Amino acid sequence: MPPGEILQNLKKLNVLGTVLYVAAHPDDENTLFLAYLSKERMVRTGYLSLTRGDGGQNLIGPEQGENIGVIRTQELLAARRVDGPDQFFSRAYDFGFSKSTDEAVRTWGQDKVLADVVWMIRKYQPDVIITRFPPDKRAGHGHHSASGYLAEEAFKISNDPTKFPEQLVYVKPWQARRVFWNMFIPGAFLSNKKPDEAGNLIGLETGLYNPLLGKSYGEIAAESRSQHKSQGFGVPASRGVKVDYLLLKNGDPVEKDPFEGVDMTWKRVPNSEDVQAQVNQLINSFRADRPAASVPALVQLYKAIGQLDSTTLYVQTKRQEVQSLIQQCLGLWLESTPADYAVTPGSSVKLTTSVVSRADVPVRLLAIRYSTGADTTLNLPLKPNDQVVLNSMLAIPRTQKISQPYWLEKPIDKGLFQVDNQQLIGLPENPPAVSVTYTVEIAGQRFSYTRPVVYKSTDPVEGETYRPFIIQPDVTANIAERVYAFLDNNAKTADVVLKAGRANVTGTLRIDVPTGWRVEPATLPFALTNKGDEQRLSFRLLPGKNAQNGAMKAVMTTENGTFTSGLRTIAYPHIPPQTLFPPAEAKALKVAVNVTAKNIGYIVGAGDEIPAALQQMGCRVTPLGPAELARDLSGYDAVVVGVRAYNTNDWMPVYQPKLMDYVKNGGTMIVQYVTPGGFVNNGGIKVAQIGPYPFTVGRDRVTEEDAKMTFLNPQHPLLNRPNKITDADFAGWIQERGIYFAQDWDKAYEPLFAANDTGEAPKQGSLLYAKYGKGHFMYTGLVFFRELPAGVPGAYRLFANMISVGK
């Protein structure tokens, strides 16, 4: 660690204050203010994001739902490694855009998510709570306003032992001093303010430069926020004066500073005068050219803190900080890496342990203990910069749990992850599958450092890379398609790919299907010789006369039991690879769909799975990139543009005239939603006009997935051929009806539907149709990218009409 950061951490030993920042989603947090709190004010800082961002869109790939939540969890952790605070989550599931606090807390279960916020206040013990959003419509999103509301409610009750008393087995009641709203711009929202709001507003300059770190907090904040790559939130660094504003919402009055009246010195810990003196001496005597010279004094400080009341939060946290500083000053490297990144319960893996101290302070390695129960006693002196390498075999108990993210172990209850273990609530990710504790002796004092076992490899381009070490099942199964849609009673082949988690796995595979379906054969044997081997098995799936739509499940039976997990790896360069074991399921769908279009061109946007749904309808789908768009398009019955393609593909303006000519000459073109933005803006719409006639895209949406859809022209061909669309086709939709509706359209366009959320005026921009020349153009904000992969029958029928309108 650079000496400037070590000195920064030494100075932090003198600050005994804590703040908890609360918002709704990844990317909601004010990274500038978090960096300022953590690195300028040097207070212990945490960010509580109520959700993992599961309902958001994905700019970098096809993941949706809980899978994008996994990505955004890791992006938040990457951001916190830049700006410094701790990261926490509640159990709330991001179910998509919400227009009111009431809807959000009702869907989540108010008492459960409120309990999580209270839990984090009691556990983290903040002096100050800061919300990113107000608890009302000014927040612009029901999740946003709910985060402000729940934080303010939790502030009121976290010190009441009668509220959520089951938590008091692990924590004690706690009362923060005050709660603030971190306003966006001073005065921007004060037109609806309470009479006393302006008088409680304070400003803090946060755009300061930190010479120890060589960066301003604006530069750190930009680097942090740019970790949110799945949302396309890369931002430029800011330099110069920047003021953040806090509006007091409850608690003790304040004049200029959020921590007024809070003793953030060692005086808040009884009998700590000697500790305070030692810390001051350490800061004054620190040598940037020789950090290890501070180690003896740090060891004495560690002992002195150990004499204080160990039940006090700051005795615990500061002692841990001192222990980390000792490691930083020594350049002490402790690492245990396995020969493989994944093993099964009951197996063993070779483990290589590397220990090196890079300073001339005497250090002895006394013992290594594994969380699996094994340990090794040693007494090895560590010579300066002399690496000690130890090899051992790590045995994994048969009782070891599979490495599924704890919040995904049980099915989501619409708005809430089901987590039974109270002590897991709030954690950003699982505790490591296996950890190692290294006991060392430094200047006569024993220290124990615990590190996760992580897999290390060398990539020829990226160099040294790490990924989590995981425990996996004996065998996993991935069904080839998410949905098997049957337009008739003819059989389809369902392929299942098995993957061995260990060597020599044999057994049988069956497919459990909903009522009214038949699978041939009933079972198939499998044999996988080597770990990682794959075997593809095929079944014939046939719908009966009364086949019910539902899940088809792969079930593998081996000598070690029954396995029902799939395997999904989420890998992007900016996050560690994430391995998930979702249920090995697909949806069997019997639906009356007629399709007259057969040859579809698809322009991929920000990632969706509609091409697979089109193939299930019997269509041939050709991806269209610049090379394909340069050729003759007349052979396509329809060209479908993926979500946000006009935001993400820089080459769209080049081929826009050709696409319009394709429509004019008789083609059918469907544009799925784009996000609004200026033509010249980065991330905005990259063409001046999307369709043959003008229209704009706004932020109107209908978030209630069961909202009434009014047919504005029931006789329109899109609603009648080749499938008769009725109200029944809008049953069973998930998450929402539509987003980013069209607005201000030319009279040449005809809207097909009107819909609205409860209490709002009807909106007509969810699907526009226009005849252009001999062809047909459509813009739709209806969320087909969610409904088709989820196997919603009516979505299949309506989309079939859209691609077939020219046939």
C-alpha cells in the first residue's frame, strides 16, 4: 500500500465516528459525498442499498432479474473499493419502477424491510444517518422515496427494544443523533418544502483535494461511479469546488456540520487517554520512506487498545484497524490458492500457501488454520522479502454447502428475498466458502489474519486474475431453452447439457413436466468421466390435449443423492466471475399462436432474449450487424430492433436511411424501446429520427403489470391477424406493462393501446403503428424483452401479429 494511504489510515485511528448512507439501488449513492465522508472526514462509513438493482436494464449483456442483481452487487463492491465505505443490502427485491412509496413498501412487506434498516442501524451504530432521497414524490421513484421513508422511520424506532426484539440476541438498541436528506441541488425541491426546511439546510464543500491520495474527491467519485458499467454510468472526473447539501429531517438541531455535538475522539471510550497519546505519536513519527519503522509502536498500541472495554464498538473496530495497519506497514502478504476454482463436497484440492514479509521487522509464522477444521502448527521465521511457500491438501467436508448466493437459496417472494439467517442480512455477498487464518508473531505479540481461499490464474492479456473459490454439486443440468413454446401438438426436442462437478459421475436423468405433458424416454443414463466433462442428452416433449403451462425440471440421481441445479457463470472483465446454481428448469408453453412471418432480421441492442422466442415460433432469425445491413434486406419478412439499439450502436445512423427504404419498399420494422436523450449526447438516441415520421420518446411508463389495456381500434389488423388479440392476452404479464413510451407523434402514426397506473391519466404511447410506402413501421415500449423469455402466452401472440403484419 502506498505510504500516503498508510498515513491516511493512521490519521483515521483518531476519528471515532460513524455514518450510514441509505438509498434504494446500486448507482443511487452519491459517490462524491461517500468519498468525502470516508477519506476527508475519515468516519466509518456504510452505504445501505435497499435493493440489488434486480429490476434495472442491462447495457452490457442479456442478464435480467436476479442475475443483473448479482452483477450490480459486484459493481457496488468495486465502487466501494474505490471510495472507501462498507457496502450493505436489505432483503428488498427490485421489482421494477414504482411510482409510490406505498406500492414499494407494500410489495416488499414494510415491516420486513423496515426491520432490515433497523437491524443495520443497530449493528453499524451510526452517529448520523443520511438519505439520498426524500420520503415523497420529489424522489421521482417509489423505491427512492421508500428508502427515505424507511430510513426516517427506522431512525425513530431503532432504540426501542420492543421493536423487532428478535434482533437483540445479536445487537442492542441504538439511537443515531440525527437523520439528514442529502439534497441534490439547494432549492430545487424547496417549492414543496415544509415551513422550517430551509432553516435546517447546511452545505459542505466536498470537492476537496487530498494530497496524501493525490486525487480530489471528485476524481475518486468519478472512478467509483464508473464501476456501474451495466447501467452505462461512466462519468468524467470533476475538479474544483463542489458543495453538497444536507437537510435535517429529524434529531438534534444543527448549524454547520452534521456531526455537531458528536464526540468523535477517543474521549468516547473510557480510560483511553494513553491510547490517544500513542496514536498522536504514531502520526507524528511516521516515515513515508520506511513505514515498517512504525510497527513496534503499532504493536504497543494494539496491546493498549486491548486493555479497554472489548464490548465497545470502537475498541473492536480500532483494534482491527491497527492490526491491518501493521500488515500494511510490513508489506505482509498472506495468500492461499487452490489448484481449481471449484470442488464438490467430500473431495480434496491441492492448496498453495504463500507468505512473505517485506520489511526487516522480525515476524514468525506460527500456525495456519482452515475453516474446514484442519490446522498446521509451524514456527517459521520470515526473512525479509523471502517468500515461504507451503503445499497441502484441503479436504472439503461432505456437509459443506453449495456456493449459491445466500439471497438466492430460496425462491423470491415477489418483493423480498427469503433469508432465514438473521446474521446474513445486510451482507453484500456470501462469506467465503473456505477461509484461512494465519497466526503470526510480531514484536512478541500474536496476531491472526483471516483471508478467503481464492483461485488465481494468469491470463495472457489480463495477467494475474482472481475468482472466488466455490463448492459445486456433483452434476448440474442446463436445459437448452428457457421456454419451449408449442404452437401445435407436434413433439419438440429438448436438449439437456449435463456438466460434471467431479470425476466419475454416473446416474440417471429425468425431466419432470407439468400435467398433460409427455416426455420420451422417461429416463436416460449418463456417465461423466472427468471433472468438467459435458454430456448432451435429448428428450422428446409432447403436449397433450389439456397440457398445462408450467415448469419442466431436470432431476439427476447419482450415488450421492438427487441434484436439481443448473449452472450459470456471469463473467465480465470489470467484476470477478460469479457462479450461480439456479434451478434446472425451463417453461413448457402450449399456446395458440399463428405466425406468417418466417425470416426475421434482428439488430441486437443492449441484450435481450427475444431471438430465442422468435425461433420458438418457428422463425429463422439472422443477427444484423453492419456487414449484414450493408446487403439486400428485401428477403426479410421483418426487421426487429433490440432494446436500446439506437442508444448503444454507433453505426445505426449509417444504416438508418437504408432501413427506412426497406420499410418503404414493403418491409416490416419493429423498434423496441430506446431511452430518451439528445441526438448528440453520449448515451442518447443516435439518430435524429427513429421512424419514417417524427415522434419523440419520453419517460412515461405503466408499472402495474396487470393494468387494464384499452384497445383504441379493436378492428386494427395488428389486433386481429393472424391472431385475435383480447384482454386475456394481457394476463400473466410480469413486472410492468411498458417503459419509455412514445410521445408527440406525427398524425401518420396510430396508437393501438391506452393504459395507465392507478390514479393516473391513460397513456397511448406503448405501441405506435404507421404505414410507410408499401411497408409497416412500429415503435413499442411494451416490455416484450421481459415477457417473451418468461413465456407469457399473450406476448407471443401479439408479437407474432407484429412481425406478420406485412404477410
